[in-house]
Amino acid sequence: MCMFSGLASPSDITLNPNTGTVYVTDRGDTQRVAQIDPVTRAIGTAAGGNGAGNAANQLSTPNGIFFDSTTNSLVIANTAAHNIVRWVIGATTGTVLAGTTGVSGNAATQLHNPTGVTFDSTGNMYVADRDNNRIQFFTPGQTVGTTIAGTGIAGISASAFNASSVVRLDNQGNLQHTELCNECDTNATWYCVQDDANFCDQHNTFAHSLKSQKSHKIVPIDEKFIIINNETTKPQNCKAHHMPLCLYCLFCKDVCCVACLSVDIHKQHSDEVKSVVDVANGEKNLVNEYLEKIRKLKTTFTNELNQLQQALKNIDISELKSNQEIDKEFNRIVECVEARRKILKTQLQQKSQTSRDHIYSKQEDLSNINSSLNKCLEEGRHILTLNDFAALSQSKTIIDQMKKLEIESVEYHHQAHLTDSIPFHISIQILLEMIKTSGIIGEIPAPLFVQQKCKVGGTNLEVEWELIDYESSITAYILELKQDNNNFNEVYRGLETKYHLQDLKPSTSYVLRLSTCYDREIGNTTLLSLRTLDVDLNNWKLSMSPSYTLVNAENTRESLLDGQFTTGAATALMRRGEWIKATFPYPVPVTSVTIAPLHKNPTKWNPANGNGGTLQYSHDDTNWITAGTIAYVEMQQQKIEVGSVTAQYWRLFLDSYLGTSSFLFK
């Protein structure tokens, strides 16, 4: 049994490696993708088969085909429909992956008779866009393609395509394409240099059957670009007139011969035709100019590279020098500490010696007293052994000596307490903290304002700056505001990176200065100049709930500013709360709001259409705060004092018909 039995005009083939099923695009009357059972070889329909058309269940001249195992689907180059279709196995309709169904074009989202399609391992899609002479690249899920091969125009250069038909990826992921015959849709096998055309076997024989054409140079299609590269280096003859292509048309941007200039389309703009040599010389001169620019750029870049290399050397020298300075300073610290140690030891030695001398003196005094006491004891005992007359004569002297010793003993014990230890004090903790926290490598960086996040209002400024990532801890950011006397006053100190300044003057320029604080040292500063907005209390946008058409109110901002009681705005009754709102472009300061009843049609519209309602304001157009109550009096304005409120949104609100002829802010 013939494998392709039942196929009308097969074009491309693919295989489901999981099941062995073969799928063939059939461009004949069936307009389908046929499926061939690997065992029975029975032929069925996998996609289309409902005649040619652009409907979701139809195909129109299907050509290239690819089996996508990740989605179990067929991806079909639907040529005459100018799109690429994905058809899941078993489905009755397909979905468009690329191109506009039924519409050809050369835009990035369009295709013109696509004939081939394939995918790489990451899901990127490649399409042979035949009549656009290009290969289009699509990332997964995208419908906007990128041209990765071909120029979009058929040409003879190695970068151009002539009706590229089939596109494939080899095992190394290299993109390959096959070109079609210029006379039919079959793959080309021959290339004619003189005709600059691709031919299949049949049309090659037919095209070169005439005697004048037998001299044409015909090469296999695989050698086309080799021949093109070789031929473009040689003078060529005009295909129409067989004369040298010695002229170049600046209008058409193409070469031509003298005959083309005399009788062909180039005659219409002969002033745009120049000698090929002159044009080539002009292009060469332009190339030389660019080469000179490139040489200058190269010199500049070389100089900059040398400067960068010198900068690296300077950093190395600076690092070495700073290391030496660090060692020098810490050696000084060690020398100072060592000197202080010697001084403290000397003081300790002197203090200890003084204490010893004091003790020695006391020991000597105590020894003398003790000797005297011993002598008195002996003399006293001796008197006790004498008779009365002898004892009487000597006792007075001994008693006087004993009294004197007693007094000396009391005086000795009343003297200062002896020191038996020498205390000392060194502020080692303070010294260590100083060494630990002192010293910075480089300058403290200046913080930078994030200008795109800084906001200005009528009376306020909101500024934000970048967080500094510094190896030493930043203790605070300092924000200052320049005053009229050119001095800067500190307005913020902390670790936040944004600040909101309020209660400023409108339409006024302000200068802010930002710096960082490291311990007690202040780093470099950054300046920012901002101007508050002009406060125009008549510059607001009117919006309202549905209007009451029977009143025929103007419902415009101008009608609420003209001071007339017969013009203004009026709402219908929707039973969910009616409102008339003024929205300023930014928050504005308001002290009072003036409103008035609308007298458009006294029989239908009067002060009652507002009384009992409220004046409200909001900062976010969602949460509303009541500022006053509507109390209309016929043909009179009502001024509602609100104190001092800065808000962007203001409205009148009532659970019934609501109207006003004035909405004035002060």
C-alpha cells in the first residue's frame, strides 16, 4: 500500500516521536493536515479538512508543519491565511500564534504567505515569511516578531532572501532555511546568475530552453551565496539590456545601465542617476571620514584607558601611603600609652616609697615608746620593793614619767591611719572606645535626593533621598531649609529617608540642604531647589452625579464662578446621595467657601434643593469630612467659614435633588 495514498498535494511532514504517527500538510482540495497511522498506514484528518477558509476550523494552503511534544499539538504555517496556527491533537479548531488572519503585511505583527515554522528547545518560534523574504523570531506567548534573517526585500546579497520557504534548526541549534522556486511553491534546486532566480528541476528546464538562455550560468541552490559573493565583486551586466551596470540611481537606490536611463523608469529622475564610480568614491570618502572619527575615538578611549590605569596606580599609592599613616598614628598612640605607663610606674614607685618611709617613722616612734614603757615598768617594780621613805622620795618622778608616756601613747593612736595599699586609676574604657570609634577611610558620602519622587504642592513639599549603604554607621540624616537671611535652619534629623514640609508659601522657591552625620562629624552636603505651586482657587475641575435635565442647568465650572443666581449646576435624584464636586490639581489652602441657591426655574428649583446638605472635603476622594451645613436663603449667597483646611477635593452633598449657582473658594 502506498504511504501517501489519499493525499492530494502533500507539502511538509512531521512525526510524533511518542506514538509514531506521521502528520502531512495536504494543500489539495482537502486543505488539511493528514495523520497516518504507523501500523495500519490508514490516513485520517488531524486538522482542517473543512475546505479553504479563515474560520477557526479551517486551513488555507497549509505548508510547513511542526509537532510540539510539550503541548501535544501541531503548529502549522497557514500560508494563504497569512498566519501560524496551533492545533492541539484531537481538537476541532486551532488558535492563532502569529500573523493577522486573512490580512497580509510586513509589520512586526504580520506575515505574508508564511511557508515554514519550527521551534528551539526553549520554546522560541521561527517562521519562514516567504513573500516578505525574511525569517521572523517570536518568543513564547508573543505576537510581535523580530526579523533575524533577510532584509524584507528580495536581493542578491548574502544577507537577503528570495522567497525563503522552509526553516529548520540543526542539532547545534543553527538556523537553516530552504528557498522556493520562483515559478512554483516547490523547493528550489537551481540558481540562475543572469536571471537572479531560483528554479526547481522542471522550471529550470523550461526557463532555459531558448538558445539565448543556454549560456546562462546555472549552479546548484546550495552554491548560490558562494556565487553571489563572487559575482558582486565583478562588474555585472543589466539583465534587461545586457549592458554594463555603470550607473547608480540615488532615487531607486539601485544600479542601472545607460539604456535604463534612456528608456526605462530611471528616465523620470535622470538627475538622480550618478556614475557608479562617483557614488562608490563618495561612499568610500564617507567611510574614510568615519574611519577618521573612529581613530579619534580610539585615541580618546586609549587616553581614557591610560587615565583609568593611572587612577588604579594612584589608588595603590594612596592605599600604601594611608596604610603607612595609619601605622604611624597608631605607633604614636602606642608610644603615648608606653610613655604614660612609665609615668604611672614612676608615680607609683614614689607614692609607695613615701608610704614606706611613713611606716618606718612610725615603727621607730613606737619602738621608742615601748622602750620607755619597759623602763618605767622596771623602775615602778623597783619602787615597790623600797621602804616607805625611799619609795616616797622616788615615786613622784616615776609617776610623772608614766603620765608623759600615757600622753604620747594616746597621741600616737590619734594619728592618721597608715596606708597599706597604693590604688591607681586608668581610663582604659574611654581610651578603647576612642580607638574603636575614631577614624574613617575616605569621605562621608553625601546623600542624593531622588528627584522623581520629590513632590511639590501649593503650600507643601515632599522630599525623598537615597539610603546610604556605608561601612560605618550613619547616626542621622540632616535636612535644612534656607532662610531669607541665607542661613540654613535644621528641619529634620533622623534615620528616615523622606520628609514632608508643610505651611509653606505658594509660588515660592525653596532651597534644601541634606547631609549625613557620622558620630559628631558632618559629611558632604547636597542641595535641592524646589518651587511651590501657584494657588489658583478658580482652577478646579467640576464633576457631579447625574444631572437633572428638566432644569436645563449649564453644569459648568464657569457657571459656578459668574456670580449669577440663574446659572449653575443641578443633579437628579438617584437615591444614593447626590453631589457636586470641585477637584483641584493639588491640595490647596481654603479658609471659606461661598455657595448660593440656583434659581433656574422657581416653580421647580429653589433653595429647598440644597438645604440640609453638607459641605465636605477629602484628601483622597474616598474619605469625606464635613466642614459645614447648607442653609440657602433665596437670592442670597452663603459663606461657610472652614478655618484653615488644605485639601484637594471639595463637594456639596445631599440625599435629594441638589443644586447651586456658586462654588467659590477663598
